[in-house]
Amino acid sequence: MKVLRTIAECRESFEKRLNIGFVPTMGALHAGHVELIRRCRAECETCVASIFVNPTQFGPNEDFSRYPRPLDLDLERATEAGADYVFVPDVDEVYSNDVVTVNVTGVSDQWEGAFRPGHFDGVATVVLKLFNIVVPKRAYFGLKDLQQCAVVSSLVRDLKLDVELQFVETIREASGLALSSRNNFLSEDQRTQAAELYRTLRWAAQQIATRQESVEVVLAMGRKELERHGMAVDYLALVEPATMKQITAHSGNSRIIAAVRVGSVRLLDNVSTANP
Ligand code: AMP
């Protein structure tokens, strides 16, 4: 595995390579990231991962400075998972005095876009920059960040990018808790509490899929259940994933999305209503 620090090194390394697969990450790699790298390794000739804590996708009062950065461990994990290259740029390599920002409208307006203004501009901008640096044929993203998948899909479609997107189902702890770099901030008790999020989402998905109750009633009951377990609920909704629009009836690919706060840690998760 080779570590690349600059755009020039990337251009030189990737110029003649066909069929590059790419896994963008912010590091603090866990089994979810490892799964994306493994998939990329299995399906592409060259597997490139990036580790870049992107400042533009964090709000002023968010956790950019305390975001975990265990680089040595990350490089070990990426190597074990099969990455040929890991691109680890400094902020100055990616941003200078930029005057261009990518703004994906529509899919980014609600949910995370509403709770984290500017977040998806930062995501879309950095993803486009990274795609231009790595020039992948395929790129791998986790469905855990469902709205991010919709934003990146819109980016690729509207800007006619020649990148095939692959979305990978969420990897979870045995308790059901979706793996996330931010789980490092949870105490043992909070971890137990956080596992109730997945349990509640599964329950709601089953209720909605079998049409036991109206979607509205199920979501109201789900919200109460989350609150009963000490979570503050930012949103809990049934959406159509391509548009991220709220819907009121189960469809073949609808998903229930949630964002909750456990103490100061904000957790996202979502489940399909197709096979709950
Ligand atoms: P991050 O480092 O949080 O920006 O995540 C990098 C990529 O890994 C994104 O495409 C995420 O959606 C994906 N990812 C994060 N957590 C998981 C998980 N538990 N299972 C699968 N993919 C994940």
C-alpha cells in the first residue's frame, strides 16, 4: 500500500490506471469502512481510499477539531482491507482561496441539510474535488448516510460525471448499533441506549411494511419509544431515497430515516421497509 499526500502524486500514480475504485472516508476506520474497501478491492483493478476530515462539511459549532484522527491505525486497516493507495491530503492541498462551491438543491434541503446548514455543499464540493483528483470508474458509499448517497447521485447525474456509484448496506455491531466513527464518543451506557435506535427502526419498518397502523401513527409511536430511551429525536420519517421526499405509504424501496442525539453525540441510521 502506498500513501499519497499530494494531488501531483495522485496524478502520477493514477494516470495510466484503468478501472480505479475509490472509497472516500474521513478516517477513524471501522468495519463499515473496511467493508467498502473490501468491496472495492474485489470489484476493481486498483483500489484507492482517501482519508480527509473535510472542514467544509462541519458547521461552526460541530466537532471538526475533535473528530478522531488515528492515522497509523487507519493506514494499517486500509492496507489489511486491500487498498493499493491511500490519499491523505492536508487541508491546504484540497482548499486554497476557493471561489467555487457545489450546491445540490432539492435532495439536500431537508433532514441533515436542515439540521446542518451548508453540510451537503461541503460534501458535494469535496466529493467532486476528490473525483477529479482520483478519476475513479467506481466509487463506494455507505447507505448509512442515505441522504449523502442521494446528494452524490444527483451530483454525478447532473454534472455528467463518468463514475459508477456503488452503495453498500450498513455494517452494525452485534447490538444493531450502526458503526460510526462518532460511536467512540459514547459511554458504555450510552452505547446500550443507542442500540435502541436500530431496534425501534426495525419495529417501525415491520409495522409499516405489514400496514398494521398508518405511517403517521407508527412514526409517532417510534418517536415516543426513542424518547423513552433517553434519545432526543431530530427527525424520524419515511422517505423515498432517490428524492429524500417524505412519503406517507410504504413503497418497494422506501426507507425510514432517523437522526437522534444521545448526550452530545448525534447518530444517524435508516432501514429499508422492504425486508424489515
Ligand atoms: P465517513 O468516514 O463517516 O465519512 O464515512 C465514509 C464512508 O463510509 C461513507 O460512504 C459512509 O456512508 C460509509 N460508512 C460509514 N459508516 C458505515 C457503516 N456502519 N456501514 C457501511 N458504511 C459506512
